Amino acid sequence: MKIQVSETDFDSGAEIASLHAGQPKVGAVASFVGLVRDINEGDDVSTLTLEHYPAMTEKSLRDIVDEAMGRWSLLDVTVIHRVGKLQPLDRIVFVGVASGHRGDAFAACEFIMDYLKTRAPFWKKEGTPQGERWVEARATDDEAAERWQQSSKKDPA
Amino acid sequence: MKVKVLYFARLREKFGVESEVIDLPGDLAQAAAIIDLLRKRGEPWARELALDAGYRMAVNQTLAGLVTPVKDGDEVAIFPPVTGG
């Protein structure tokens, strides 16, 4: 398992490769990359600043990955989240999941992102022509996370 | 007992404080006791920490609720709903 929270960028391809390098039991790697968009709520976005709660951030990500490992048969997981000042086109977050088969990899990757969105202590502030503003949490993110609680462990849909 | 209270993001800016030490009577309380005490400061505390204001809490770096126990030396964080990812 690799959990990383830092200001520095990451190489998605290298992260994916390291999830299966020398691991012949890995039959599937699913990954997600989150990026900074140049528009939100109809306004141009020029900067995105990510604040976090350093003492809690890595622990909360580790807890989310532990829960995913309890639900699915996973061989390795990498979660990278950037903090600090970013701009459109920048990478924000990487989640990579290695498993024997694609079903577990796909499901766990989506689960980790849904829980990260609603449980990991990060906050986004975006710069727009009207000034800076805090990004509001979305109800759709809560709904996405909740469906994992309603469903059986192996069948989230 | 003394509890360290941290504020993040929009709430840190609204309150104009990053962290403080709060003194509570006794040696065990629920997190709600801290919220009650902060609300009594008036605005913007009362409005931002109202029942329907949607703030979140963590006790010792774990997501918590109003009935979560708090003891001397604990770290309590108060923040808006998270928006990472």
C-alpha cells in the first residue's frame, strides 16, 4: 500500500506500472486520475488551492484503503493526493488498485474515490474572476458514498 | 480539562483563528459541550455551528459526532464538509 499527500506532481504511468511490476498474481489494475478543471459552477477557474488537516489526512486515507481491502480481494493500492496551489490541467489525485481480476479492481477504485470525496479532510478553494471562494460539498458525492453502505459487500450497484 | 480545538478552511477564515485551547469543567465530556460553549460566543460562531449549519467534527483525527467522548488532552477539529478528490 502506498499513501502519499504532498505538493509535488506524480507520474500516473509510473504509479500504474509500480502496482504490478514483478507481481505475476496481478491480473488487473484500475486507476483514476482527478484533474483541475478550468470551469466550475459556470465561472472560469484560474487557481485551485487545496488545504488539508495534516495530522488526519494520511490516517483517513489509510482507513479508507483498509476498508476497501476488507471488502474486495486486492493485491495492492496506491493513493496520492496533492495539496497546495494548483491550476487547470494539473493532476490532483491518483487512485490505483491492483487485483487478480477486473471486477474487484474497478469496484474498489470507485469505492476509494467515493469515500475519499466525503471522508478525507481536504478542502478546495478556487480562484475566479470574482475572487476566491471555497468549493461547496455536493450532495451527489454523499449519495455516491452512501450507496456502498446500502449494498452488499461484493455487489455495490 | 483542556482540549485543543482546530478550525479548517472556510470556518478557520470565518472565526479568524486556526487553533485554541478550550477549558471545560470535569475530566470527560461529549463533543457537544465544546460546540455549546463556542455558540455562546455569538456571531459568527452561533450561525456557523447551528444545528443545521452542516459543519463536521473529528476527535483525535477521526470523524466524530456530537456524542463522541472528549477527554483532557484530546484534539478536536471543526471544519466544513470535505471537498477533496
